[in-house]
Amino acid sequence: MQLAKFENQFETMIRLLVKNKTQIWDEDRAACHEFISEISEYFAGNRNWDKGGADESYAAWFKNVAEQIDALDYKKSNKTGVKIQNLV
């Protein structure tokens, strides 16, 4: 009886995950883009978190990473997975 209950709960969780995957993807992608953009702004000298100076090459690199994150498409999972691995 416990196995049937577990299977039912598991199926419900999977269905909910599949139903909301687009929303989850969009929220997580937007959060990553925001974090990387903040790092880019720091290296551009527009944000002062702590001691440190502007570095245009780092700013450009992080801005590029933010643009690549924003362009990711979960519907193309194979290509997206490879792009994520290359970003990391």
C-alpha cells in the first residue's frame, strides 16, 4: 500500500514539474542573466561591492556570458546542454 501511495505522489510531482518547466526555465535563466550582468557591471566600474577596480575585458566577457545565457532555449536541450557546459 505504501508503494502505491509513493508512486502516486511521485507521478503528481513529475506532472507538476513537466507542466511548469517553461516557467521554471524562464525564471532561472532570468536570474542567471541578472547575476552575470551584475558581475559585468562590477568589472565595468559601475558597481562598487568592495575594493577593486574596473576591468573592461572582464566586463565584456561577463556581458557576453549574460547574452549567451539569455539566448538559451530549453526546447533545444542537446544544444543548450552543450552550451551550458561550455559556459561553465
